Amino acid sequence: MNKELIFLRAFAAATVMGMVFLTSSAFRTRGNQKFSEIDVERINIVEKDGTVKMIITNVNRFPNGSDKVNSRPTNEDRKKRSGMLFFNEDGIECGGFIYDGKKSANGHSAGLSLTYDQYDGDQVVQLLTEDYQEGNERYVGSVLAFNDRPGKESQARSLEIMKELEALGKKDPDAMRKKYKEYEAAGLIGGAPRVLLGKTRSQNNGLFLFDDKGMPRAMFYVDKDNNAKLDFFDDKGNTIASFPEKKK
């Protein structure tokens, strides 16, 4: 009996030591590992200190809701999509690449967006494609957009403000709109498109310029009937000059 106990103890000890050796050896592997093919739901690219710099993910593991990245909250209501998210040295989201596409009951919807954000803010550059079909009607548009963002904007504060405005809007829409303007005047939320290059919903292809309020001020484009046009607008959106001039 004593000999059996001694043997079992020695065997157990040897087994544990072997497992420790194999485990430690696996984690000490040096150099690049080569794979012919790998299936993965999400990859986090991190720095040595653990800061996430990029996330490559499928739809289900896309961060939103109560998820946090680099100890920072994510956009709770953001739709889950396949793609990538980018983060700067401070661990703040600074852009991303997302895409989707699916059939509907009477058509389909698809889209792609590559964006770069203002520091601790929202999109200042966006490459966007939209493709919608409903019955026999189909719209396809692609634009490169440049936007202005508020100077005091921060992602965390913007999330707080949006929650506040959403709750206020359910009780008093007029009070919500007033509060929005107050935050906008303080430079905390808002923003405006300044330059669009591409094809719009109106099927015009060209260059579209906006003022700091987001109002169109000049357009140089080819319309859906292949007519080249140059239009200018006042701050109310009224046409003040066109070339070629419209025939009376």
C-alpha cells in the first residue's frame, strides 16, 4: 500500500510538472506564427500596456451597449456591424470602417463607411456609399465628405448630452429643441457638412460646398440629365446665380 501511495504521488507530481512545462513553453514561443487560414470572431490589436488600438470584429461582437474599450464607454445605441474601429494613443476612438447589406421584403439595403474623427469627437472625414432598392426604384450614391465639429466636443460628454436630450424630448419636445440650441451655442454638440464630392440622392454628380451652418452655398455638378451646372445660394438657400442661366 505504501509503495502504491508513493508511486501515485510521484506520478501526480510528474504530471503537474509536465503540464506546467508544456503551458509555459507554449507562452514562451518566440517569433512570428504562420497560419494558412484562421477563423475568428474578433481581434483586438493592443499595445504592450494593453491599450486597444484597433478592433476587427464580426457583427455580434461589435462593441456597443454597456461595452467598454480602454475603460471608456461605447455608443450604447450604435448598430452592430462588421468592420474595424480605430483608437489613438490615449485609447479614444478615432475612426472606423463598417459595412453591411441585406435583402428586404421588396428590395435591399447596403452601405459602407470609412471615417476619421476629430480628436475625442465625431467624424470630420467620411467616405460613404449607400445602396437602397424598393421595388423597381433603386438609389445608389457615394460621397467623400468633410465636416466641421464643435471645438469643445468630447465623446463622453456628447453621450451624456444625447441621453439628456432624448429623455427631455419624450416629455417636452420644445424644451428639448431649446436645450439642444444651448448646447450647440456652447460648442458642445452640433457640427456641419462643409464639402461633399460625389453623387447625391438627387442623382447629381459633383462638388457641393456648404457654409459653417451647413447651408448649401455653391454647387458645380452634372445632373441626372447630363447637364453641367454651376449654382450659387444665399444663406437662406435661395439661388442667387446660375450658369448657364435658365432660359425664360
